[in-house]
Amino acid sequence: MSLHDDDKKLKIKHSLEKRVVTLPDGTFLPSIGQGTWYMGENPESKNKEIKALQLGIELGMKVIDTAEMYGNGDSERLVGEALKARRDKVFLVSKVYPHHSGLDMIERACENSLKRLGTDHLDLYLLHWRGRVPLAETIEGMERLRKDGKILRWGVSNFDTDDMKELMETDGGKKCMTNQVLYHLGSRGIDYDLLPWHQEHNLPIMAYSPLAQGGSLRRQLLSDPTILEISEKYNVQPLQIVLAWTIRSNNVIAIPKAVQEEHVLANAQAAAIQLTREDLNKLDEVFPKPVRKMPLDII
């Protein structure tokens, strides 16, 4: 069946519409979106990357995540091109450097991102990681941007449990919509305390690199006998099982990156895979949940 088969696309879109995550303001988002780290950095890949993002949007993976850091703005420029005539179909996320998150810089940083993206607002603006700027100052800056209509919501990234507790205790901190962190089957540190804390506070996690970032860990995930066994059971690819595991609850949005159209399609199709308790138990045996506090994985 062709990648461009309309019936196939419709079926995938419907499966994504059934797997949603709810933000604290009531916004429903599909549990699988699109990451763009390293996109826009190679001119030879530009057209392929734009087409991949556009196919993802067609399939219903409307959350697109980028950052001013990615390629020094090149990723945002690429996303801006991909979104031409499609902006209203996308939930657009970008991130601000910590050293740009103070009141003296955040408005300019946001405006620069908007210019590169070719839009007048972001659906979600994240603090990329915690720096030296006091949280209260960043929150004030985010709220100013929100009141000015330049962003509709804000959140954080790479915050551990203590950081999130401090954020919630800071004036205005409860307006945070999400926390974007590294999370996949081979990196489960947040399962010990951060993810349960988020569940308790009805605050979704956004998982970056949900398929691992390549190298030996991804190869391990691809060749693990248990993952292979479960993928054969569902007649899908091993990485689709890994992605289905990441979104197994209704409080994680995964944002895998894909440049090949077949990978975009595979990512979207993972939304239709409902792993059973038996599947999850088998995966827990091979990739166990942590039994103590782990340092937050960051790449």
C-alpha cells in the first residue's frame, strides 16, 4: 500500500485522535508528535525534512517541537518553511535558552523565534533547561509574552522533581503546562519519582528522543529478544513497540524525529498499538523500573 493512500492516512489519523494527552488548560494533543533536533542543518536534506514534517502533519502528528538552540535557529527556519499554509493545523512548540530567559532577553528571543518560524505566536514556549536566571523572573517573562499573545502557554524542559516542586511553589509556577525530558524504554529514571509526581499533579510529560538517540542503546532496543517477540506478535517494527511503550499511559507526549517518510508513517502507526499488561511485564523484566532515585538523563 502506498504511503500516500488516503484510506491508510485516515485510519492512522483516527488512531492518533484516540490517543490523546490533556494539558492542564484542557487542550487535547495527540500522544505522538514530531521532534526536529538536527533538522535544518544540512541543506541537502532540506526538502526531504520538510516533506517528512508535512506528512506527519497530514497524519495527525500536529505537535512540532523545535528550539532556538537547534542549529542556531536553522531548525526553526526549516519548520517555518514546512508550516507554510499549514500553521493552523499545528501545535507549535519552541524553547528558549536559559541565558535568554531573563526579563532583559526573553521577549527578543521569542520574537526572533517567531520571525524564523514565520508565525505570530507559539502554542507552547519552554525554558530549555534550568540556568542562573531565577524561576520567578522567567515566569514573569513568560506571562508577559502570554498576555501579549506571542505565546499561548509556557512550560519547562529538563526539570527534575525538586525543580518542579520549586517551580510549583514559585508565584505563577502552577501555570506551567508540561515538562519535556528524555524518556524511553532504555532510559527510565523518571519512572522512580518524576513521572509519578507529574501524574499526581495532572501535568503531562513531553518525551524527547523516545526511540533513543542512535548508537549502541538504540541497537540494543532493536535487537532485544523480548522486543522482537512482542513486535512479531503485533506484526510491527521493534521501534514501534518502543514508541508504544513510551505512550502507554495518557500523560506522555512522545516527539520522535523522522526524516524518512516510512519512519514518519511508522511513528504515527505506533499510536494504534495497545500493549497488554503481559507485554509490559515482559518489558519490565528486561528494562526494569528503577528502584532508587536516578540523576535526570539529559542529552
